[in-house]
Amino acid sequence: MRITADVLVGLVAALHAYFLVLEMFLWERAPGRKLSGFDAALARTTAPLAANQGLYNGFLAAGLVWGLIAGEPTGFQAQVFFLACVIVAGLYGAATANRRILIAQALPGALALGAVLLAR
């Protein structure tokens, strides 16, 4: 179960690293505009906000990677904390921005957290 938990945590970290790239560097290009549904002008206007979101997603990814490489008990604690942050951010995003965030962010975080807790 430990391997499954580590793989899921790694996938959530990779997902948030992807969000970082998308929001910080690709927001005004086709992938970012497809995700947001914004035209070029609105994408340009909102790019600083998206970059800020991307930075926060990078912090989540970094925390999850830290949780994977840190020894016990720090690694477990970091994984639980950062996965809980991912879930809360996903729930908030789903409630305030787009319900798809529930599936794209909160669900993977919840699955990984469940696996981490079961592996303990």
C-alpha cells in the first residue's frame, strides 16, 4: 500500500506542477486559453492573477515532493498537510470558480490522502 500511496502523491505533485506551468507560462497561449475559456484580451488581463495561482500550485507540488523524500514522521506529516491543502483548494475552487475543479484537483488529492492514511 505504501507504493500505491507514494505513486498517488507523486501524481498529485505532478498535476500541480503542470498547473504551475499552465498558469504561469501558458496562460496567454492556447492551452491556458482553452482551460480558462478566455479570449486573448482577457487572458492578457488576468495573466498576473493566473501566475499567482500557478505559484501557489508550485508550492503544493514542492510540499508533496518534500513529503515523499523526507524521513518519518516528517514525510507523513507533510503529505497529510499538503494533501489536505490540495483538497481544501479544490473544494473552494469548485464552489467559487468551476465545479470541474472538484474532479481535477480535490478528488485526486482525496484519493492520495486516503492511500497515505491507509498505508500508515
